[in-house]
Amino acid sequence: MSTPTNPPRTESTVPASPSLLRTLLRPRNLVITVIALFALVQVISFPIIAMAGWQTNPNPVAEPAWDKPETRALAVRACYDCHSNETIWPWYSKIAPVSWLVTRHVIEGRQKLNLSEWGVRGVEVDEVTRAVRSGKMPTKDFLLMHPEAKLTDAEKQQLIDGLSVSLR
């Protein structure tokens, strides 16, 4: 009695294993990889931002002598989130990479002009009013997330006039 023999295996009969790159690029695996990387970025960046104290609101020192309550109200609405120690940190400011952008904007804004630390460092009033007049401030990306900060032409002029008097 003869035993059946298996035909010799050749490379053409062995199924080719997919490459690691091809496996990772499958839609399901790609989604899982992106979610895992996003989660990793959150786990790493959130404690760094929190421990460094970048998203804090130090106690206000002094405010300008506002010429009118309306000027202060306009400044609070359009300027205070970046240019004071009274920043409202929205939920998205805790999620990387948006948190990096928001935090950087606030740090830079407070360095240029901090309405909660008035008199601590010199401020060029003309530079501030020029930024409002030209539409440079509030920034376009800020207005995307804070449409209430958009000023009408009349409000912009009222803020410019009030800042000119209040910041001297």
C-alpha cells in the first residue's frame, strides 16, 4: 500500500503574508492607530500644561481707570480672554493640539497687554488702538470660536475712543 505524498510546496502555493505597512494602512487599523495616537497626545500634553501652570488665571493686580463702564464691557467681550488674568478656558482649550494654540495665544496676549496687571509694564496705547482699528484684534481665529467678540464698526470706534482715554 502506498502512502499519498503531498506535492512539494512552492512559493506560489504559500499565501503571502501582508506587509506590516499594508496591515496598518487598512481602514480599520488606520482609525485605531489615529485614535491611539490622539489619546497618547492627550495623556502626555494635559499634565504638562496643567503642571506648568500655563492655563491659570493669576489674581488681577490693577485695571486701567476706565472712562466708562461701556468701554470696559467692550474690552471684556473682545479682549479679556487673551489680554487679562480673567481668561475663560473653554472645554476645547484642554484638548491637544488646540490647547497648545489657545495657551500660546493667551501667554503672548498677556505679554503684550494685560488689562489685569495695569501699570506693571509700559504699553503703547497707539499700538493697541491701531490693532483694533485695523481689525488685527481680535484675531480671526479667536472670532471663529467667539462670535460674540465681533464688534460692529460703531462698537469698534467706541472701544478705540475709550481705550485712547482709559489707557493713558
